[in-house]
Amino acid sequence: MPAPKLGKALKDKMQRGQTVYGTFFQYTVNPAIVDVLPDDALDFVIVTAEHNALDLAEFLPVRYALAAKGIACLARTHSREPDDVSKVCDSFDGVVVPYVEDVEHARRLAAAAVYRPLKGQALERVLAEGKWPSEKTRKYAIEERCANTVFVPMIESVLAVENLEKICSIPGVNAVFVGPNDLTTNMGIPNEYDHPDLVAMIQRIIDVANRSHVAAGSWFGKREQMERTIKQGSRFVVYSNDGSLLRESLEQSFTQLRKR
């Protein structure tokens, strides 16, 4: 039985203008946790080794468990190197790359994700001149080998926002995703997630991305902030993470129980 094309299904939803919903798995490597995920809650999960001591390979059992439940699994890299992006895309449904702000760098990251296995001089010619070794090679890379790959650059600096229109025009960019900690720090308002300047910046990002038919969104760990961003037009919704969701549930439940 062929593997489900969950990355392609996620891309198709976004291209149709639909909103997709996901969360981060930052600690969960036991695939049994997938059994308790509610049906129809998640379109995707982003596993991340960026801010912990884990390796992305440790999330592979979870990735396959998610696939069995019909949930796409993207991986956020720690590295911003094209070779590492290609490696991740060979094992997961897509890649989320942190702190992408330079347009040429973004082109090379996207190519590493969605032009696999092309590399070397042949890839340089595609990037410089748009000339493929053959039409057969182009179709193989884009329509077969990488058809299931989702590529999401993270927008985390003022320069990235200034370059956003060009980044969104790069072939293979399916969504853009704001990391509010880095972005607010870069803006001079660290961790002020309700600051009017951040709210306005996110609106600008969503509007620019929408003009290119690219889904956009921002991570938030508070539901009211996430709801605000959805009202702004976010279609790539990444809410909280496994650790925060567990803490929130325990706090709510046991605070009430201890009052009795």
C-alpha cells in the first residue's frame, strides 16, 4: 500500500485558501501519544529539535504514528544549511527553516527542499537561468520526488519582512511562519506579543503573503493571541506545543480540584 501523501494534501488545502491547524512537538518522542490525539483537531505537527537536546531522528517513530492517523509531520531544523534541509525532507513531510531573511539564501533553501535530488552545477543552472537538464528531470523533481514536500521559511526579523514579497514569490514556498520571540527581539520589543507594532507587523506579513497565495501565520501559546491572529487572516495556525498544552491542562484541572 503506498504511503499517504500528507504533505501534498496539506499544500493542496493551503492553495485552495483553507486554514490548516497544527502544534509543536518539542518533547514527545513516544509514538503512543498519537493514540490520544483527538480526531480532526490537527492537520499537521511540527517536530522540533531547535531548542532542546534531542535529534530529529528521535521523532521518526512519532512521524510514522502521525501518518497512520492522517496528520502531516513537518520538522523544524536547527541548521539553516541547504544540505540539512534536503536531509530532513527525505524523512518528513516537509521542513520549517528558522530565521530566513536573505532572498538568495531562501531560494537555495527552497531548492534544497523541492528540487531534490538536483545539486551541483545542474542546480546552479536552474537557479541562475531556469534551465533544467530536461523537462523529464523537471517533472520528476517537482511532480514526483518532491510533490509531497512542504517548505516553510520562518519570518523572524525586520529584514525578512522587508524581503517578504520576494521570498513569497520563490517557487516551492508553501507558507511563511512567524517566530514572535525572535521577531519582537529584532523589533526592539522582546516578548511583547500584544504590542501594537507586532500586531501590525503580523497583519503586514499576512497581507503580503496572501497576495502571493501563500499561507501565513504566527506561533502563539495563548489562545486569545492565536484567535486574534486567525481574525487577521492567518491560515497557517501553529498553536502552543506539547509541553505547554500539558501544563495548561494540569493547571486548569488541578486548580479546580484543589478548591473542592
